[in-house]
Amino acid sequence: MNESTTECRLEFKGEDERGMKAICPECGSSDTEWHCDQYTDSGVVDGRLRMHEVKTRFFLGCNSCSETIRVIGGDDLARLMTETANG
């Protein structure tokens, strides 16, 4: 998994902002989709967490072979969306 956002393009439902399909590097499929989850690295037991201890990350995955193509943090995605919206 690559967590670097330096080369990340903004992609939704397997398409980037120009409408181009994301291609899986493992199997070559264009059937890709974004998913998200929440996690914590604070070591605090669930139920005792505070909002600032929970983080969100997004995964671009291949629906054909289950390859994880890209992982990006929620803050990084928000920054990319803002940059794209503001030109």
C-alpha cells in the first residue's frame, strides 16, 4: 500500500477529475472503487475514544482482484478536493 499523496490524483468511483478510468496495476481492470474506514492509533480502548483520536482513510481498490491501489488520509483528501474546487 502506498500512503504517499505527492502523486495522488483526485479520483471518484474509479474515475479522475478528467473522467479517465483508474486502471488496476495488478490485473489491468478498470472496475475500481473508493471505500473508507475509521481507525485510531492512540491505543485507547474503544468506547473511551475522543473525536480527535479517530482518523479516516480512503482506499481505492480493484473490484476484480481486490488489489489496494491507493490509500489516502481524510485530511489529505479534503485538501485535494479543496485545491480541485478552487482551481
